[in-house]
Amino acid sequence: MAGRLAPIKVDSETDTLISHAAHFLRSSKKDVVDVAVREYIEHHREEIQTAALEALRTLDASTQSAVQLLTGASDDELEELRGFDD
């Protein structure tokens, strides 16, 4: 998984912080972002797992529940759109 590079976008203030960190750590911006993201995810792993499990609990194998999970739309909002049959 680590072989493929994918661009990310950050605001200019964050880019400046990354650039300064990379310079003073004598590292690349890519390496600074890689370490920062890995540390952030490790620090928030329990919160991420809890949210993922809660999202999975809301799925009942219907298209409607998948759409609700992805969009945050309520039953009433989906009913208004008339996109799903019972």
C-alpha cells in the first residue's frame, strides 16, 4: 500500500507549517505528513474504531441505509425525494 503516491491538499498556513517542520527536521514534506498522519490516527484509533462500528450498525443491507450513512439524510428527507420503495 505504501508504494503509490496520492496528492493531498492543505491550506497555505498548514503547508507553511509542514515546510518549516521539514526544513528544521531535515526531512521531506512527504515524510513529515506521513509521520503526522500516522501519529494522529494512532492517537485517535479508539475514536475511529467506535465511529466505524457505529456506522456499520446502522446498515441493514438496504440501499436506503447506505445512502443515509453516506449523506446523513434523515428518513423524512429521503421520503421527500421519493427515491426508495419499501
